[in-house]
Amino acid sequence: MEADRLRRGIIFILSAPSGAGKTTISRAALKAISDLEASVSLTTRAPRPSEVDGLDYHFVSDDEFKRRIGAGGLAEHARVFNARYGTPREPLDRAVAAGRDMLLDIDIQGARQLRQRYANDAVTIFVLPPSFAELEERLRRRGTEDESVIASRLKRARDEALAYPEYDYLITNVSVADSIEQLAAVVAAERLRVARLRQEFAPWKL
């Protein structure tokens, strides 16, 4: 049996309050950690200037999003700040069955849904900023939202931070390099868990 077929694939779920740096960590992790694939979410919001359709998100209309929900094509979906977000189901199912690992950058609502759907295959990691003062500064440095939106995001971030006990692992994002190192340690440990081996695995036959 090939090495990547000895176990089922793992769905690594990365969540954080807005501005905590999970997207930066996620992008860097895909380059730094071997055999980790990206899951590209759908959203109905407009792309930001630096975002690329199909790379950062699949940008779709509200009608298309609803159609995919009705067809059972989303593993999770939620409404956040007047926009819809969701994760295509088929790529996740294929990866888990084939023994490939996926990294998802999604919010708390979506993480809760995925934990239920993929109870045995999901690993959840929560990212916190060093402080909320630092978080506010990060949101302002983006320069993409006005004061009312920033205030709304900060309030939501404080509420979301309370969800960290629901997760398997916690990373405080003091620096991206340290956060990547910690995430890589989580990935390495989870890949070695005996519970993830397929039933037909027989080490004495390797």
C-alpha cells in the first residue's frame, strides 16, 4: 500500500477572529508544510483589490450560492457581515478518501458544522492575536474598511475569541514564523496518530 494510502486524509481547520492573521498563516503553511492542500471557499462578497478568483475564493452570486446549498454541494456555509461563505464538499470527500490532507481557513460557524460532518477526520486550530490592541492596529493597517466596520469587527472578534475552548489546538500569533512552526508540529503529530490508520494497515507487511 502506498504511504499516502495508509491512513485517511485529515481536514485541518484554521479559525480566528478577524485580523488575527489566519489567512497569512494559511498561505504560508501551504508553502512550508509538505503535502498540504488548500480548500478554496465560496463567497458572495466582492473581491478585494489583491484577491484572485479561484485562488483566494470562488466569487459567486447569491443565487449560485443558494443553488449549491440546495444541491448539497457545500460541506458548511454561513453568513458573515452580509455575505455568504461556504466550503465545497466534493474536494474534501475526495481528499479524505484518498489519504490527502486539506487546510481550511474558515470561521467559527463553519468549523462547528465541519466538526459534525467530519468528526473523525477534522482537526481544529484556533489562532489568537497577541492582544486586542494589536488586532485593532492590524485591522486599521488593512485600509479596506471604514471606522464603523472596524468597530463591528472588533466587537465580533472579542465574541469569537471566547470560542477557543471548542478547538483542539491554540496558536497565539506573535509572529508568522513561530505560528507556522507550531502549526507544522500539529500537522506532524496528527499524521502519526494510530487512530487514523486504515483498518487494513498491517505494519509487518511493509
